[in-house]
Amino acid sequence: MKFTEEFLRKAHKHSIFHHSEIMDSELCCCFYCQTNFDPEKILDWCDEEDPRGKTALCPNCGIDSVIGSKSGYPITAKDFIEEMYRFWFN
């Protein structure tokens, strides 16, 4: 594992309650289907009543595993996205 468990857990916190961060991002990535897309492509959100903010659902697969570039994590790095997938879904 190239990235530590702590790093992956901290990155995961940017995949929930993140409406403002996502909309301020230039690019988003889903670590489930491993696709990149513009934040404007996101049409569906969950946690809409939560005061912490809405959570994006991937426009390609519908899973709530979206991280935006504004998070500061390397969302365009294939190894990072693959490790996020393995850690959270395998």
C-alpha cells in the first residue's frame, strides 16, 4: 500500500457532506467507478437535509464516492483512486 490507512481515511471524509467543496472544485473523481468528471455533471445528491451539507452521487455509477479537486487529495493519480477503491470496497 503506497498510501497509509490514515491518509485514505482522511481522504474519505471529503466524500461526504461536501457540496460546497465539490462545487468549488475544477474536477471530481469517483473512487468506485474510477471516472473523472466536471462537478456540473453531478445531478443527484443525498443528505440534503443534513446541516453539514449535501453528498454528491456519481453521475456515472450513482455511488456516493465522489471527491473533488478542492479537497487537496490527488484525485487524478490512478494509484490513489485504485487504493481508495480497494480500501473502501474490497
